[in-house]
Amino acid sequence: MKKLFIAALLFVGIVSFAQDVNQKPAHHQKENLTPEQRNEKHLQKLTSELSLDKKQQEQVKQLLAERSAKAAKFKASRKDSNTKPTDAEKEAFKKQMETEKAATDAKMKAILNADQYTKWTALKKDHKGRHDHKSSQERNQEHLQKLTTDLNLNADQQKQVAALLSERSAKMETFQKNRKDSNAKLTDAEKAAMKKQMVEDQKATDAKMKSILNADQYKKWTAIQKEHKDKMKDHRKDKM
């Protein structure tokens, strides 16, 4: 249990760091769009990929608007409440989310023809799993390339960041292995300790990056971190 808990602590910090470095221009652009603008872009994409006719476009547009309205309602309710959901409430929410997804799928199936629906489900599957088959080395290389472009890293900085990414990947693999070997559930005290360790791990990563980057690069890196974290919060709420 102790080994599992330590691995869990490492994993939380790893995930945070991976999110911070895995930036894409499209994500930044999405961050500045309103829900209506995001829906319009989504509709345009589906229209192009599925060859939607005018009637289908109107139906899909309505479905996207309904989802946005639910997301906004949830966001407002969470904003008005500081209470932490119980395990039972989390489980109920998970089931509700699955029900909502099934309902959306049924509505899309009713809107699309057979060929369009087959392609739509394939697109969803591809979007969900497109990164699953990449090795940790491939993901690290993508992260490094993105940081090199965004921060204009020199050759020496690239080597140092690559080493940091490799170190994080090794810790993640250790966590994943331990998770497979045990089904033990963390206690509230262990979760609190994990959260505390996550903060410390983030600070450690920040210190390492600060020592690698120059002042301008570090300032831009912290700005990218903040923007990405804000986007992730909004994205999670939109999906809910």
C-alpha cells in the first residue's frame, strides 16, 4: 500500500506536468471562443466531415446548443456551491454522464444516415484513442518539439528538458504498474497527502524549468501553464 501511495503521488505531478507541456495552438484558440463560437466551429467541422445537409445542420446545431446549456447550468451550480461531492454523488454523476452520452448518441443516430453515423462513431473513436498508441518516447518528443517552438529553446536547453520529460515518464510507468498490481482504494488522509505532494512536485518541476530557461522563456512558460489550466477547467465543465 505504501508503494502504491508513493507512486500515486508521483503520478499526479506527472499528469500536471504533461498537461503543462503538451500545448497546441488550436487549444489556445479554442480558449478565447464563446460557447456559441465553439459550437459553430464544431458544426462546421461535422458538416465538412459528414457532408451534412441543411436540415441535418440545423438539427446538430440544436443538439450542440442543448449540450452547451447543460454545461453552463452545471458550471453555475458548482460555482454557487463550495461543498465537496461525496463518493455516492460522484458515482451518481458518472452514471448520469454515461446516460447523457448515450442520449446524445441516440439523437445523432436519428439525425444521420447509416453511412454518416458509421463515420461519426469512427471519428469519435479515433479522437478518443489517437494518442493511446504512442509510446512515451514519442509523446515526450512531441512535448519537446512544442516547447522548443513556443520558447525558442537552444540545443542545451532541449537536452535538459528532454531529460526531465524522460524522468517523468519513468515515474508514470512505475505508477501505472503499481496500479495494475493493486486495487486498493486511497483513504481521505492519503488523498490529502497526495494533494499536498502534488503541490510540492509542481514546485519542484517549476524550479527545474526556471533553472533551465532564461527570464523571458520562464515568464512565457508560466503564462502558458496558467492558460492551459484555465482551459482544462472550462473543458471539463463543458463536457459535464
